[in-house]
Amino acid sequence: MRFHWFLPTTGDGHDVRTAIMSTDASRSASRPGSVRYLSQVARAAEDAGFEAALTPVGAGCPDPWIVCAAVAQHTDRLKLLVAFRPGFTLPTLLAQQAQTFQEISGGRLLLNVVTGGDPVEQRGYGDFLDHDARYDRTAEFLHALRRTWTGDPFDFRGDHYTIERGGLTTPLTDPPQIYFGGASPAAERVAAEHADVALMWGEPPAAIAERAAKLRAAAAANGRALRLGIRLHVIARDSSQEAWAEADRLLAGMDPARIQAAQRRFARFDSTGQSRMTALHGGDTRSLEVSPGLWAGVGLVREGAGTALVGSYAEVAALIREYADLGIEEFILSGWPHLEEAYRLGEYLLPALTPATA
């Protein structure tokens, strides 16, 4: 198992905050996402034993490339899982960015491909492709991107990109691993053909088992092996009672008007993954434990990953092992505030899940 953390670039605090395009525009973060603070979070994650840190991307976020390049200068080992939108840049340009990032960070770049699931946000960027066309473009993007790593000039002609004698001038000896999420059939095809790691948002184990089997089968049909990852929040304490009390506290901080505004926004998405997250709670604050120890309350106000593992450290460790038994190898975790929770999980959870080193 490999464990990663999250950088709250839009701000942090003791309540559940949205990650991308906020319906909470009037709610200032108690801890703004400055480079100074994010570097503290990154160092805490590094010290706690996390391998990498994920950043969000979207209209309400600082640019992940710039933020991560800055944070990399304040860390030594932590990898940066930089999110980007294919279609908003060219694969040949992104290859140059990746090569530069590898040089300045000592090879600590990972790439998280985000195709986009909010048509309103996409159009605000100037992108008017529909859902499946966006994934077709992503497939072309990743195909061309991998061609650049060799340093050999190449030609490429597709529906969305045309390249003549493109590519890096020198080979990239340490190309970044490509992480990719999406729950629709179009997304799963892209993952099977192009991703190194297919990411899923936290759903009950039975649903994850079904999706994992489909993804592995699709990758095998393409002659590829695919690692699987999951994105989850964590609320872990000494006892189950303390953990659920913290979940109750987070829920109490979600004003009904805020929940309603968030749910209206999520309803316009054409993201299958977001629909699956919303279906876990339906906007209802009752019965949020959708599977033993899996709490859907986060998704009442936060887009994307909307579930948290809740329980004692031993209980949460057992839940993580249950997902690992389904073939999940990489876990991207988070919790509020991200600084303190990185230390907490590093001290009390990760040691129960990672083998001791001599």
C-alpha cells in the first residue's frame, strides 16, 4: 500500500471546505492557502510518512503547477501529484513543464489528469466539448504526451491535436506516473488504455469491488496492467465514539442553505463520479453512514471525493485493509485541518498499515 496526502490550496480550517469552485465564496478560510502554510502541510505529510501530496485544479483554485513548484522548494522527499486539465494546454507544452518540474524537484512529479465534470466551469474556460468528446480529447492528449518522453521528433494527427515534428529535445529519463479518475464508460476506456493508476472516489466496498474488476479487465484487454487507487477523507480518533463525535461536529457546521446551494451546483455536473457521490446521500443529512465506517457527510458540501472513513485508528486501519484486499494499492487521504491531521494519521494510523523498516 502507498499513502498520499492532500494540499488544501483553496484554504484550510476546522470545517469541511470545498476544493474547487466554491459555493462558499463569502466564507474566508481561517487558514488561507499561502505557500508558507501549504509548505507546512507538505512538510508534515513528508514527516508523517506520506509519499506524495495531491493538489486540486479548477476555476476556484490557484494554479497547481505554480503552487507545487513553490512547495517543492520547501520539501525534500515528498512527491507532488499535480492536477491538470487536458484541453487547456497542449501535450507538447505540458511535456516541457513536466521536464522542468522534474529538474527543479529532483524527479518528484506525478500527474493527475482531470478531464472535468462541470459544463458551466468548462465553458467558463472556453471549452464547449460535451462529456464523451472531452474524454476522447483526453485519450489523444495522453497518447501524444507519452510520445514526447523519448526525445525523438514525431508527427501526430487526431481529431483534437495535430503535431508536426514535436516532442522534447532530450529524453525525459524519469517520466511522471499518470493518475486518472473517472467513473463513466468513456473514462474507464481512457484509464484502461493510458493511465498508470486509476483513481476512484470512496464508495462502499461492494461498489469498489465491481469497479475494480471492470478496470482490471479493461486494462488486461489492452495488454496493460493498471494500479488502482482511492481518494478518501479520514476521521480517526482513539475511540470510535470520539471519531463519530467529530463527524457530528463537521455536519453541524454545514448550514442547510450551504448544503442546498452545493447540491444545486452538483446537479448541473455531467460527471458520473459526482452522480455516484450524490446518490450516496441524496442531499439528506440523515443516514449518512452508507457502509460500516464510511460517512457520506463530506459530499453534502464538497464536490468530488465526498466520503470519509470514520472510527478508531484500529477500525479505520481495518477498513483500509478491506479496500486493499479488493486490489486498491494507493490511498489518497485527507482531513481537516490538513496540518494536524497529517501528523495524527502519521503517528497513529500509518504505522499500523506500513511495514516497519530496519
